[in-house]
Amino acid sequence: MVKWMVNILLRLAPDRPETSAQSIEQSLLNSPSIPDLMEEAEALFAQLDEFSLLIYRYGVPASTREHLFTTAGNCEHLLVHVNACKY
């Protein structure tokens, strides 16, 4: 994931004025293309989604899961809870 983020930053970051065109071209040749990065992003999203489900299923106690499920429609209650957690 970090490698993907670095590749995205290399694609998005502006080139410095003193950088030669040859250097810019070489760096782009050595990095993944935009379609490849998009494909990687979709795969990463699927992996992170699965990981989140595993954490929720096995890392969150059942009582907490039940509490989150039953209070999902009660936004004011959740807002009070979130504000209580702020620093």
C-alpha cells in the first residue's frame, strides 16, 4: 500500500523547474501507468475491505457490535458519543 501511495505521489507531484525533460521521462518509464495504478487501487480496496470486516468480526466484542448496530439510526446518540471521545 505504501508503494502504491508513493507511485501515486510521483505521478501527481509537480516537476521542479530545473528537472530535465529526460529525467522526467525516465522516472515515468520506471513507474506504473495510471491504468495500472487504478487496477492496483481496486485490488487494495478489496483487500482493505476484507481486512476491515475481519477486524469488525473478530476484533470488536459482540456487545459493542450489537450497540453499534442498534444505535445506527440514532445519529444524535452517536454524535454525543463521538464528541465524548474527542481530545
